Amino acid sequence: MVPVTMTLWRDYEELDRPGVCAGTAAVSGPAAEASRALFEDGVRRVALKDTVDLSGATDAVPSLVLVRELTAYGIAVDWRVRLGDGRWRDLSHLYPPGEVVGDEEARRDWRDGYHFFKCVYRRGPGFLQVRDRRSGVLRKITIDGPAHRAAVESLLEGCPSAALPPPVLRDLRTMRLVHFLDGAAWWLPCRVRRWPAGKSVL
């Protein structure tokens, strides 16, 4: 895996006050562990060094997985994305990028439509539950089949799409819970540890 390099801040703003800038980091291991460590260290904003290229020129999956995990921890992510095919709605639950290369309208719509818990999942005993508002309507999806849950585990950090059972992958794709890029696939929803209070969010 190519390391994802970032600049770090211990504030949601890029401030010059002493102690706010936390230097740089290069994430090359599991994104969930790295994001948890950053959050516990007080990091609240990061800026990815490189453009996340979805046009097929580079392997962007590690960067996308990292953005998903940082989003799940409520860490602000300053990132730049090149969409390639122009499709971004399935990614609209990720922290909105500061720039969508060549598409200012997409950047603005992404920013204006973003909210925390837009597409999330939690684990239960023997199941996963997804709540997805990316379409503007709340969808509640329960995944309890062993093969599907095993596939999700493989997809969390991204994996070759050919490594998963085609019927399972087809089901997850139909539900818009997996994203494909350059022969790889990765799990889209952000994990939450606790559902928020209030029916308006759920």
C-alpha cells in the first residue's frame, strides 16, 4: 500500500497558534486504527497531500478508505479529488473535498448536502445495520448473512473485487454499499459506535 501523507492540526481550523499544528503523518496501515490513534491524540483536522484520482490513473482506494474513517471520527478532511466519470453521489457521505478538479458545481453540491451520519453502519450480534440518506430518503438495511458479513470485513480496507463471491458483491453493489475502482472494491458506509438521539437524524 502506498502511504497516504497528511498534515495534521489539533483544531478544526488551520491555526498558527503553538501546539495546534501537529506536523505530518504517513498512513500505510489499517485506516481505522490510524484514524482512532489520530483522534485520541487530539487531531481534529487533516489535509491530504495528494489529489485523490478516481479517473483510473492511480490507486485511490487507500485514500478513500482513510477519508471514510476520518469522517467517522468527526475529523475534518481537506482533500482534493478528480472524479473521472463525474459520479460522486455514492461518496457524498464522506467529508466534502475542498476541491473537485474541474467541477465546481459538484464541490458546492457535495458541501451543501453533507451532514454527519448521512450513510453509516453499526455492528450488532450477528448483523450489521446500515442507515443511508444519500438518496434523500432514509434506507435501513440489515446485513445478517455470514457470507455478506465476511465480505464486508474484507471490504473495510479495500480488496480485489475478484476475491469476493460474485453474488455477494452483486447484492452489496445493488444496495450501493460498495464502490469499485481499478479492479478493487471498498465498503462505503462510515462506522458509528453509538446512534445519535433524535428521530430527525435516524
